[in-house]
Amino acid sequence: MTTAQAGDVVQLVGRDHKHFILRLTPGQQLHTHRGIFEHDALIGRTLGTEVFTHRGDPFFLLQPSTDDLIREIKRNSQIIYPKDIGFILMKLSVRPGVTVVEAGTGSGGLTTVLAQAVGPTGCVISYEVREDMQNLARKNLERVGLADRITFKLRDIAEGFDETDVYALFLDVPNPWDYTGQAYRTLQSGGFFGSLVPTANQVSKLLVSMRREGFDFVEVCEVLLRYYKPVPDRLRPTDRMVAHTGFLIFGRPVIRSTPPPETLEAQDETDDPDLAGDNSAE
Amino acid sequence: MTTAQAGDVVQLVGRDHKHFILRLTPGQQLHTHRGIFEHDALIGRTLGTEVFTHRGDPFFLLQPSTDDLIREIKRNSQIIYPKDIGFILMKLSVRPGVTVVEAGTGSGGLTTVLAQAVGPTGCVISYEVREDMQNLARKNLERVGLADRITFKLRDIAEGFDETDVYALFLDVPNPWDYTGQAYRTLQSGGFFGSLVPTANQVSKLLVSMRREGFDFVEVCEVLLRYYKPVPDRLRPTDRMVAHTGFLIFGRPVIRSTPPPETLEAQDETDDPDLAGDNSAE
Amino acid sequence: MTTAQAGDVVQLVGRDHKHFILRLTPGQQLHTHRGIFEHDALIGRTLGTEVFTHRGDPFFLLQPSTDDLIREIKRNSQIIYPKDIGFILMKLSVRPGVTVVEAGTGSGGLTTVLAQAVGPTGCVISYEVREDMQNLARKNLERVGLADRITFKLRDIAEGFDETDVYALFLDVPNPWDYTGQAYRTLQSGGFFGSLVPTANQVSKLLVSMRREGFDFVEVCEVLLRYYKPVPDRLRPTDRMVAHTGFLIFGRPVIRSTPPPETLEAQDETDDPDLAGDNSAE
Amino acid sequence: MTTAQAGDVVQLVGRDHKHFILRLTPGQQLHTHRGIFEHDALIGRTLGTEVFTHRGDPFFLLQPSTDDLIREIKRNSQIIYPKDIGFILMKLSVRPGVTVVEAGTGSGGLTTVLAQAVGPTGCVISYEVREDMQNLARKNLERVGLADRITFKLRDIAEGFDETDVYALFLDVPNPWDYTGQAYRTLQSGGFFGSLVPTANQVSKLLVSMRREGFDFVEVCEVLLRYYKPVPDRLRPTDRMVAHTGFLIFGRPVIRSTPPPETLEAQDETDDPDLAGDNSAE
């Protein structure tokens, strides 16, 4: 049995699926729409069980998933959705111990997952130009106990990044095409680059600047998440869905010693992202 | 400048985007459709630059992304796609240091990413009933230097899992509904459970057994990945796409002390997975 | 210049895109949220121009599209969406002069388009078991001047349809699998059959009964409609979309003189609905 | 029982789902990969039954659906897919008796459906600049007995269309933005305009020119068609799908007497194309 400890980040979920994320702190209270919880009364309780407000209303006491943490982050900007973040982790190959640079920090959603994924031996450096955003993000990261893995920088990235030979870099800014040169110089050659923009016009602009600055293996994609009503005998997709969050663009900064191929045919690789082919060798 | 070292897992990508993943081993050779590479000639070369076969054909020398690793795994079974694995990481909240159980091992695709994500301080226990599959997976994991993070078990999970109080568990088997009881008993209460099945009928069966065994917060979804041709002035989705890999099902094993709500209305939560609401509190 | 005539069905669209569909009738008034229109003042006005309420608020006077007619039908049941109806027309090959049977009538949305498509020389026979629904549908059809092309029947189709040798038949009922025998006997051999159901479980049930009753060339599909914000320099999909309306099932009633093929392989034809192949011959 | 008559357009479908569309002509033969059919032996046979080649291989004798006709048209250009054509019919409100103009003719796929939908009392005028394309289209239309409803014009539409006060017009050309002025002048005010282009950049260009020329109620959308394997106990989407054919753009030519609204907010209407609202009135 795993029990909730002081300092743990937990989630309380009511019958109406209203949820609250909190860090258990002795002496504090949580006020919900269905009554009050004393943190002290939650500390020591078994995770996955029901706990009750002073009014007797039941809530499940849970460890929040990464998906929950992102969805419920306090924000004053558009955040990157978990569906997109999951795929970013795969393409940027984020793993324990590596160093990742991101700009801008925003509300700290992606920052949270990056900090979690690089682990205590890794490092996330996060640039932001707006102080209020940075403060919000820092508060969000502190709340989940991950702030010490982040180096927050308040800076216009037009001036460039301080770091070099960086493993991976992600641009979540309205005009990433203005910073692809800076990104190229910050990344180690062959590093991992990604960006997210909401409109097709932005994708085109970014593609032009990535080609110009020396990025190759460029891919553009969208991740769509379709939920189903989990009713066994009436299984069907939900009526509505989030139809668009943004286009994801990935690429690798390379150093080319031969002229590029004349045709773009190789780019059409992504037209058929078949997993069937096995070209690996030892 | 980061250079390739003996023992590194690297990727060679030709002009035609044919790629080869290999572990650099002094004295070995790689035979490609465009000529031969001596591993010794690759060791010490800068990542992100072009290297040449004995015939003079250029290939880029790169660190493979996690996406690349999965796509090019040697397999003799259907693998879980990176688009799905990324989202599984978000819902199962896999992070450095945790213990994850999976069954079956298959070709080891998900195993690879889990091993990477839990890091050297975490642990992956992977059950498989077919010895040939397990051997293939072990070989795949050894090739990328992650085998030592995995405990491989050759076992029919109908007998149950050896572990208890496990953080997260994933079932990638044709009949997960037969093992939800075992999964429930292995997971810590409130832990993270996930599964993937290709057909709607399997989803229904799994949902029934999850409800029966004590899982709550059940969600069913599909992740769709749509690629675009990365041509700035002719931006368009690719003509074809992978339209279906599988349905993802997630849930949390809970211990209920009050009767469940009479209606299923709360389940419709997933109908509108809006991220706009901020219910978090401190 | 085309002008609106008494008896015409027109649409008035305000600046806020609120729209009103009406049949121009001398002496009548339309009350909108922005003021009143006298029908007499609209009669004789040019279509595609602005007209003004008694308060001076502008509305465009337009001929409603078929899409508009369906979207704004008065309803007390779920209607079939235009995206689905358009594809139904293609698969059922509805065209001027043919006879189509449908059940149930519902609010008359599909009935409206069928009536329009078969033209004055064709015929639509529409079965409904609920009198209130039939009355609503009849009123909707009268409003758009198409009621005389419909034969409304108040009948439980469990008793069978009156017609035989029918060109095409569509079942929009909750339990179409109970009526596939009746449908088979009503259709001419080789005729066109279609149905729409919202859940996967219903699809499975319907497929079983279609096979049993002698339908072949069975296809199951979904039509998804994704809107974009029509802003040239910020082109992007809309944030939300209708993610599901229903599954469409089509088939042809055949008379088989040889045993069916042993494998289902041929069914996988639909797996790759490539239009590239040209097998036609003269 | 409906039997095949001389002059009928029929389809023969083999066990492997290979299909042949032909017009029954006394004295002719059809050579298939499984043997020969004498047209005379097919004339008088019941539709929906099996017929046999001289080698004894069975084929079903069917009336082709509109979907079949389009899919199997002889082509030397990209055609518009049935999924798109069905929705075009709904938005352009094509129905018996109306006049529709299209450019270019291409292989005649859309032309075929338009000719069918307007019926013998309607009219389709189809412009094409390439003579070889026009010849192919005419042959395709003749084969299905619809050529006499089409007025084919060999003309560069930069010179304008001959017609005025046209009900509906569709542009299927690579540069529709060059012809929106001509389209506006050809359509009756308030008429129905549509176009299809494959890339996002083309959509943007077309939107700019439509606004400039006086089109309003502009919508941009994509129709996606997802097939399922029709296996009742293993229901699942097909593995691959056609992911993109083109973007559809619709609009109405209007005559504006008041300045347009300052904000674009009304355009966001399409963001939520809810059918729930019922603004209709009598």
C-alpha cells in the first residue's frame, strides 16, 4: 500500500470528476465545491482510496498522471497539449541526463514534462521574455517539486542562447523562423530540434528558415487525439473533439559537405511513414 | 562538437533516406546498398556530418531519435507506434526511477522506450510467453545498450505477476480482459494501467473486465498522426496515412468505499477533454 | 438578376451569421432578433443583396444551400449531417427519376435531400412509426415545397415494406439489423442499401444480419468534416470539430449461385480504397 | 426482377473484387483476367446475380454506383474523389433542372456526377483548355450515356465564361484565384461557388481573391473518409487511408450595400458548425 506523504503532489477527484491538484502541506486546507479537506487528514492515507470532505462528500485520492499535471496547470497562455508533448518526447529523444533548451517558458507545461523526463541528472534551460509568464511558470514548477531542475532565463532569444552543444531544443514562440539561426548555433550538430505553430502560414515560414540555416530531415505533422465514450455496449467516438492545437515541426542541424540532392523526392519519405521496413544492421 | 564513440548507437542515413542503425564496434563493417562502412572509420567522426562509403556515397551520421529506434527495430510482431508510445508515457506517467511492468514483451519496442524513460535508477519488468519473441527483444535491447534495465520473464501471465505495489503496468496482449484481475493485484492502488487493442470488440471486452475488477477513471482513445509534405510553398498533408494502429485504454485501480454514482454521466467527461478548465488549487 | 418570388424558400443571414429560412408568403412577417421583415418587402428583391429590418439592420437575402436546409431543419431527433448525406447520395446513386425508400422519416432531413435529388419524376417513400415525428417531417417538407414528392407511411417496418423491386433503401433506425430481411425483399436484386448507426456495437450487429440475409459488397465507413478558419494569412483548422455522427454501412442485395469465397480477403479491398486502378473496359 | 438491357452501363465484379464497367452492346466482348464475356450473354440477365466467363469464373452483374463510376473512370489527371463530390453537391445545392458551370473538365469525374444530378432538364457547361483532356472526358461521359447533358467548351477561362446568371460554378484548376473575377461575373448574385485545391498556400491565395472580388460566406473544409474492415467480431478501421485529396472552398457572390463588419468574428462561425441551433422561422 502506498500512502500519501507530506510534500507529495496529489490529486483529489470528486464524483462529478472535478479534480484538484495540491501539494500536501501540514496545517493547510483545500476548499472544494463540496467541502473542505485538511491536508493533515490526507497525509498517511492510502492512494487510490476514497477520502471525504468535512461534509462527507467522497473524493478519490490519487497521484496525478503527467497528463493530469499538464491539463490542470495554472495558465495565462495557450499550453502545449499532452498529445503533442508525448510525441515531442519521442522526436526530441528526451531522456534522463540530457540537456534541453526551450523558449518560451509560457505557463510551464512543456517545461514540467521535460524536467520530469530528464530526471535529477538532466537539465532544462527555459527562456522567456515576459517576467509575469516566467513567474507563473516558476510557481507551477515549484508546486510540483520540479523547479530545481530548471534554469529560468528572462531574455529575448533574438540575442541568442547562452548554451552551445545542446542535445535538444524546442521553440514554442509565435515567430520561430526568426530564431532558427540561434537554434542552429546552440544545438550540437545532429542535435534534435522541434517547434509548434498553430497556422499553415507559420509552418511555411519556418520551413524556409530551417532550410536556409542548415536543418535537414525536416518533418511536419499533426497529432490528433480522438476519445471514445468508454461504454462497452455502446462504444463510439465522442461527439466533439479538439480538432487542432498546432503543427509540429522537427529537424536536425547538420553540416553538409556535399551539395544537397537535386530533387526533393527524399522528402517524400514522410509521405509513407511505414514502419514495416527494417533497414537496421549490426 | 560531439563525436561518435565506440559503443555508441548511431544511425546512417543515405540520400535516399535509407537508414541503418548500428552500435559502433571496432573491427566491424556495415554493408549498405551503396557500399561499405568500416566502424573504425566512423568512430571519432562528428555527429551531424556526412560520412562516405568505400564507394564514396554520402550518408549522414546521426544519433537516432527514439522515434527512429522504434521504427527500425527488428521485429516479428506488430509493434506499438511512437505516436502511441508517446501518449502512453503521458498517461502512465513514466519517469526516471519508477518501476513499470509490461506484458507481452513482443519485439521490445515499448520496452525500449520504457527502459529509456525510467533511466538507470528505474526498472522495467517484461513478461513474454514466447521464447523466440523474448530472445529477439533481448537482442534488440542489447543492441541499444538498454538490456540491463530490463528484467525479462518467460511466463504466462495467467499465473499472475510476481510483483506487487507496482507503479504502472501495460498490457499489450491479444486478450487483456483475461488479465485485468492479475493487473489489479500487481498495481499499487491508484497506480497507472494501460492497454492497446486493435479492434472495437476487444475494447468492449476490456472495458467490461476493467469495471468488474475495480478500475476507475477509464478512458478510451486513439492517437492519429498526420504528416505533411514539408514543402513551404506547397504545404499539404501527405496523400496516405497510417489510419489505425490500435485503441488505447487507460484506467486506475481504486479501492472504493462508497457505492459508485448511479449514472455514467461523469464518464462523459472525456467527451469534452477541454484543457481550458483550471481546477487546480494549493 | 434573380429576384425572390412569392413561394420561394429563402434565407436571411445577419451580420452575426444568425440565419432564418422562410417561405415568402404575401402578408406575412418574420421577427428576428434585430427587427422585423415584411415578406412583401422581400418579394422582388435581388438575391445576394442586403435587405434591412424595420430597425435598419442588414441581412443578406439568399437562396439556402442544401447544406443550410438540413442544418436548420426543425427537429426533435438527431438528424443525419450533410457530410454524411452527400456521401450517401454517392453510394446509393440517387438521381432524378429513381425510387428510394427510407425508414424512419425522423425530422425529414435526409428525406428533404432525397426528394430534391430524385426530382419531380422520382419518388421517395418514407416510413415512420411515430406520428409526431411524421407530422414534423411533413411540415418541414411542406415548408421547402417538396412534400408532394414524398409518400409518408406511418408504419412499423417490422411488418415489412409495401414496395418491391426498389432501387435504393436507407435505414436510419436504432436497430437496423432487425429489418435487413425486409430490406432485402423490398430491394431489387443488386439494388443499393445503406444505413447509419452511431455505435461500433450496432455496426457489428448489422454486419452479421446483412451477411445472413444475402447482402454483399458490404462497406463500413465514417465521413469526417474538418473546417478551417478562412483567414488567408493565418490558415488553420478550427479548434473544435464534430468528431462523430455515425458509422455508414452500405451493401448490395445479391442472389448467389456459387458458394462464397472461403477467405474474407476480398473484403480487405476497402482497406486500400485506391482510386488509381482503372479496371474499366468497353 | 430487373434485367440488364442493351445500352445499360453495368459493372462486373469478380471474386477478387476486380471490377469492370461496360456498356452492354450487342456483338461485343469483354476480356477479363479470368476469361471472356459475350455482351449478348449478359443482356437479359438479372442484376445482382452471378454470371460466368467462358472459363466458368463467376462475376456479379451489378449496376455501378455513382461512387463506382467515379472511381473507375479512365483518367490522365487527378480526379475529385466521391467523398468530396458528395459534399460539393450539398454546398452547391445541385439538383434537377439547374445549370452548373465547371472548369476544367479534367477526366470528367465531377462532370459525370453533375450531369447525373441536374437530370435531363438541367445543364452542365464544362470548360477545358486541353483538347486531349476534353476528348477523354467526352469519351467517359459518352460511355455512361450522359454526354448529351454536357456542353463542352475548349477555352481558356481567363477570357471569361460565356454564361451569366449561372446557378452554381465550380473551379477545379491549379490557379483558381486567377478566375474569381470571371466566376463572380458569371454567377447570379447569391449563387453557389466552389473550388478544390490541394495545398494550404493555394487556399490562402484563393481566399484573398474571393474577398477582393465580392464573395462572402466563405468556408474552407476537408472531407476525410475512413473505412473500417467489415468484420463483425473484429471491427476496426483499415490500416491505411487516403489522408488528403484537397481543401474545399465555398462562397457566395454577393452585392454589398453596407460596409462589411469590422471584425472577422462572424467568420468564426465555422469554428463550431453545430447543427443544434434552429434559427429557422416561417
